[in-house]
Amino acid sequence: MAWWTYARKTEPDNQGFAAFRWWSRRVLGIFGIRLRVEGEIPRAPVLVAANHVSYLDILALASVAPGQFVAKREMRSWPFFGFMGEWLGTFFIDRQDARASQRVLKEATKVLERGRIVLIFPEGTTSDGKIVREFYGAPFETAAAAGVPTVPVALRYEDTLRPGQPDRLCPFVGDDSLLRHLWRLAAAAPLTLRLTFCPPLAADLGRRQLASKTHAAISEALRRMEQGASVTYLSSSRGLSRRHPLRDAWNSWRRGHGA
């Protein structure tokens, strides 16, 4: 039903975001990923800026604060994420084309001015989850121009046996393929994805200071995670199963084939 609904839409709306939010939570549950949150979940209009570890970041953020993403152009060709991104109004940026990127960011600014949420990954690529790469300043111009706050979000995937430490399987970096990465996750242990929503930053800081202060806030939040800062369960995720269906199916197949 969600596919039919999306296909008929000429532009994203609250119904589409709600459907994708529901779907994202179910997919995270299938992969055995539990969400835990610290801080106040932002309300529109706002620019949400997060560190980037995996394509799963998109599902995690969409399940909490659904809105329109700014993503790299290559993602448009990915299975599922590409066409779903288009239906949800994702802004695909070609960083090799400065003029085209400026046009895209102006469109994102208009979305913020209409009272919605725009989500960005200002590193421009994924990391191993241990560090936060340098941020591009240009995406923060959207918040400065629209006069809306920026909320930094720190994401960290953790193995349940290694609290505070980044998981080694979740990062989607380098020349890894989407299908190979999904296959590894199917056999992984249950994971916890911790999201820390930091205090909002005022639009009048300008894009350079917004980029710098957002980077500092996320880096500090990740450092606190390693030191065992307290978090609370996201109330809306309590209904998700703590089992790992894909891992159970994988183990069952291996037993059946003598592996």
C-alpha cells in the first residue's frame, strides 16, 4: 500500500513521511537494531545535521524526525533507497558541479521556509564511526538563509557486548557493496543505535560557525557515549522486537546445510 501511495504523489507530504517512518522502524527491527535516544527530538522547521556511518542512518533519523534528506548523487542509483529517496523529495547533490549544488541547496532552503525538516550529513561521506570527518559548510547555509535552528545529532552503532564502543560491522565505507554489507548485517549480533540530539544552534551564527559548532557538539556527544553517559529508550520503539529475525534465519539455514 505504501508503494502505491508514494508512486501517486507528485511531492512529499505528511502521509508519505508517516508511512516511511513506520517502514523504517520495522526494517531496523528486522535487523535487530534498537534505538536509544538522548536529548529532545526536534520539531519542524529545523535543519538536522548528523555524522554519517551507514545508509541505516537514513532509516534511523526517518524513524524519529522524518523530513527531506540532502544526499550524494550516487545514492540515486541504489536499490530501493534511490527511488524511495526521489518519492520523499530527497535533494541529490553532485559535489563536482558547484552551480547545480547551489540550486539544490536553494530548494532545500525553501523547504525549511515552508516549515519542514531537512536532514543533512555534512561529512559528505561515511566514516568508521570512531571519528567525525571535517564538515562541509555549504549545507548549513540553508538554515542561515531560512532563519531556522540547526540541531546536531550524534549517531553510534554499538554491539550490546561493547557499550560505548562503535560496532565494527555497521560502517558502510570504502568500496563496500550494498548487498555484501546487508549480508554481513544479517549474521551480526543485535545492535544498539544511540542517537544524541544536542541543543539547537541559532541560525544567525552563519554557515561557518554552524558547521564548526555542529562538528564540536557531535564529537563531544560521541566522547560522552564512550564514557557511559546515560540515555533513555525511545518510547516509540518499545514495540520493536528484540529478536534478530535475519540472524535467526541465517543460523537455521546453516544448521540445515551442515555448516
